[in-house]
Amino acid sequence: MKLLQKILNHKFWWAGIIAMFALILFISSLLHTKIDLTKEKRYTLSPSTKKLLGKLNEEVEIDVYLTGNLSSGFRKLKIAADELLENYRDYSNGNLHYKFIKPDAGMDDSAKALLYDSLVRIGIKPFNNKEYTNDEKSERWIFPSALVKYKDKMLAVDLMSGKSGMDEESTLNYSEALLEFKFDDAINKLTKTEFPVVAYAAGNGEPLNPSVRDLFEIMRTNYRFGVMDLNTGVLNADTIKALMIVKPSIAFTEQEKIKIDQYIMQGGKVIWCIDKLYAEFDSLLRAKSDFVAFDKNLNLEDQLFKYGVRINSDLLQDINSAKQPLIVGNAGGKPQIERLPFPYYPLLSTASDNPIAKNLDHVLSIFPSSIDTVKATGIIKTILLASDTNSRTISTPAIVSLQSVKSEEDMRTFTKGHVPVAVLLEGKFSSLYANRFSREMLDSMQHLTGIDFLPTAARPSKQIVLSDADIVTNVVTQTQGALPMGMQQFENYQFANREFLLNCMDYLVGNAGILETRNKDLTLRILDKNKIQEEKTLWQLINILLPILLVLLIGGIIQWQRKKKYAA
């Protein structure tokens, strides 16, 4: 306080004040201390992020392409990415560096076209940023993406996230909430040295054709992935961390079921992707009329029931669904085709806070069945995906028709809501075969499974049950071949099936801490746009004039005090 009085009493007091402020600014630039006062802790890194960054022992380079002449919404996203990466740099022990670059700066049109093509190949997509000001429309190509590089590897990060039907403001806020997860996920994938083993079950008619091309590519990129015949292979949970059972069409034998059961008792994780009924769109087209969806009789009902779920012999329909080209009439002897919502293709989501499905876009399903959860002692059940609020189920024998909704009376039957299609099971499971076998049979089972029979789980495990295998397969067309997972023919939109599958695997065998960052919510505090326009000039004057007036007022008070003191 005495130092401040000496400065104010000095002839060149104003120079001392400036020097003091300069010193404070310099010290604050060295400390990098921040206080996050937001309710949702918007500017605070999660513990898993800090741990990931603290373990970096070599340099990670991040090039962010979101720059240039941006609309206000994208400028906000850029600022959020800049602040986040600055935080990352502070916790990385100097091993993370980032910069914002405009990849097409100074290029002519032909060079830009080549650049855009090469960027798309590595997963960076240009975005047509449209902005309307004073009834004028402006368009520019921007790149809301980043490229994370580590050693000789690199991974593209799409900074845009959102749900179909969202407006731009909500989409950008949603994207901001997922920035931390996306950068964490990319850094983790590039720097991790251990890759869990994931087995794809074969021997029961599971597809090994282009319909699982995307699934195989995703798994091989992120895990040690291979195909295993359940008839001849041995499931060891210490080696195989997760088992995928995808779209079987041949009934499981008791020996195969025992192998799966005892694998789960060891602590092995399973993703069941089961089509209980045979119902395919190709069959509908070939028949050119209605057909009956029939039960595949996979012999899995008792096993899944024991673990806590039942896949019903029905087909789920929903008003909120993907579109298919359907014949709506006839003109001049030619059928009139229009793309209409197809109730057999429900778009799934959930209100669950589980990180597998939290902040996830809709997931496309094709002829799903409904799932019921049943009593299983000690097992926690979480609904991961469900239908919307206007659903119905068609029980077996289910008649499948192109024109399944023919009248307003049919529309009134969509009275169900949030019908489960994907369920997570967690806990210590009990064996389906407990108390069923004699000593001799138990000895033979030990030869079959490679371990002593376990009537209850030795350690907790996790299972995910999907009543639609097409969630993780991809559509194959004659003209385009295998489409990306979650994309439907004639619909230029990719739903979140791929992200859902990766989240499932990460939750089962990956870095669950990083997946938890998906749970971050950023509250969208929307301003009154009409009020902004009305009071725009007033607030501009306040922001410009008020600081000037405050400086003059403080300076005047100080001068008045000095004059009063020396006058005396």
C-alpha cells in the first residue's frame, strides 16, 4: 500500500501505473492459472484427458484447418478448439503443439480441386459455410477438421458433430461439447501400444462377405481382430478380450453355447448382434409383394434370458424412420416413385447418460425386433438404443409390406414409445448350465473349454445385445458396392452406426475414461435475436464509451486528490 502511495505521489505517477500493470500482465502470462466458473465446467479438462496428456513422451502435432473467413457460429467453434488445445499444451509437458492453417491459401481453382480430393481421402471434408446478412447470401468452403500427427502416423478429426434435423446453432454447440472426446480419442489411438484381441465368431452362418467390409475395416484399424470358428476354437478370456456374434443364421449347438457361456464366466465380453426373424429388404423387392418374416430358430433364447434379456419374435416400426424409394402411383403406364419414410427402418436414440450413446446422432436400424429386460440377479441393465415416441410392434407371423401404413387408422396404432433395441448388461453373470451336469459331463466340458466349469462368473463382465444385426453391417449395392456403415442407398447421409460400434468396443475393452468425456454437456444459452437488433447500438456505445469514461473518471479523482493534498 505504501508503494502505491509513493507511485501516486511521484511526478510521473502515470508511468509507474503503466509499469505496474505491465508487470502484473507479465506474471499472469507465466502462471497460466484459470478459474472455471461455468456450471458444466466447460473449460476444465477431465482427469482422463490430463492422464493421457501427461503420458506423452514424444511430440504430437495438431493442424487445425478451421480458419479463414468464418461465420460467427464457426468462429465460436474455432475459439473453443483454440482454448481447448491451449489447455492440452499446458498439460502435455511440452509434447503437444498445434497451429491453425488454411490449406487452400493462395491456390488457384485447379490446385484447390486436387487438394480437396486428397483431403477427402484422408477423412477431411470441406463444408459449404452459408451465411445470410441483410438478405444477402454468401458461401465459402471451410474445413471444420483437424489432422493429428504422431511419429509416422496421422488421423483426421472431424470437428463437426450433431443430430439429423438440428439447426446450425445447436449443431455447433453440440460439436463444441464433443471436442475434448474427439481429440482424446485421436491421440489415444495414435499413441497406444497395446491392442486388445477381438474375435469374430464364425460357423453359424455369420456373414463373411461385403456386408461386413466396413465392420472388418473398423475392427482391424483399432484392435487385433480375427475370425474364429466356434466349433474348433477355444475361447480364453485372458487372450480374447471381446467376442462379436453378428447375424448368425444357423442354430447354435449346446457345445457352442457352453463355450460362450464359460467364456463369459471367465470375464469375457460379448456383443450379440442378432436378427431373430428373417426379414430383408431384398426379399421384399424380389417378392414384389408382402412376405412373412419367420423365426430363424437360433437356439439362443434360454441363454440370453439367463443373462437378462429377451429378443421378441416381432418387428419394430416407427414413424421417425429412414427413407426408401417407394411406388406411390402410376402415370402413363409408368410407376411413380418417391422417397418416403419406411417404418421398418427406425432411427434409434436414447436418453441414457451412458457414454456409449450419450451425445450420439441417430443410429439407423433395418427390420429390428424389440427387446425386453428380464430378472437376472446382480445384473445392471442399461438401454442404449430405443425407438422414438411413435412406435408399434408387429408380432409373428409378421407380414412385411412395402405399404405397411395405408391409412390414418394405421397411423393411430403407433402408440408405443422408447422400445429397446440395444441393451447393455453388466455384472457377475450366472451360468446357464449351473446344476445341470454330472461329474463325467463336467470333465468333458473341461476338455471342451480348457478350464474347470464355472457355475458363476469368476469376475464381472459386460455384454451388449442388439436385436438388429444390420446396425453393424453395411448395405451393398450393384452400382456402388459396399456403402459405409450407417448409410442407406439413395440417402446422402451417414448415421452414427460406426460411432456406436466403436463406442461399444471402447466401453468393453478400450479406454473407458476417454469415453466418459462424451458425457460433457454445454448448455446452449440462446440470446433474444430481436432484442439484440433493437439494442445493438446502445450496447456498442456502452462497450466503447464506458471504459474511456471510467479511465477519465479515475484519472480525474487521482488528480483532484493530488491538487487537494498539495494545496493544503
